[in-house]
Amino acid sequence: MAESRSLTDWIAWLSPGVLVLVGLALFFLPVPPTSMIGIALIVVGVALWVLDYVGVRGAGGGGDET
């Protein structure tokens, strides 16, 4: 049986992609401040994807470590 995802799981999975897309839109606007904000959003989105792939997010508990 397939495991269903909750709405918060989908939002957490899609939010880095949305950051990258909004960053790309802002980057291509011909105003320097929006381009800088766009670059920052792209970097944050990619960093979140990398952290999620590596497993840093959500690795905060559940173990028996003493």
C-alpha cells in the first residue's frame, strides 16, 4: 500500500523549488536589487535541496543516544 504524504510534507518538499523559480524570475528582471534578491533566493533554495538530500533536515531525534 502506498504511503500518503501530508500537506506539510508536500509544502516542505516543494518550497525549495518555489524559491528557485521565484529567484529566477527576479534574476531576469532588469533592476539590480531584484537580481541580487533572485540570486539569494536561488542559493537558499539549492542549499535547502542539498541539506534535504544529505539528510540534515529532520535528523534531530528519534535515536537512543545517551
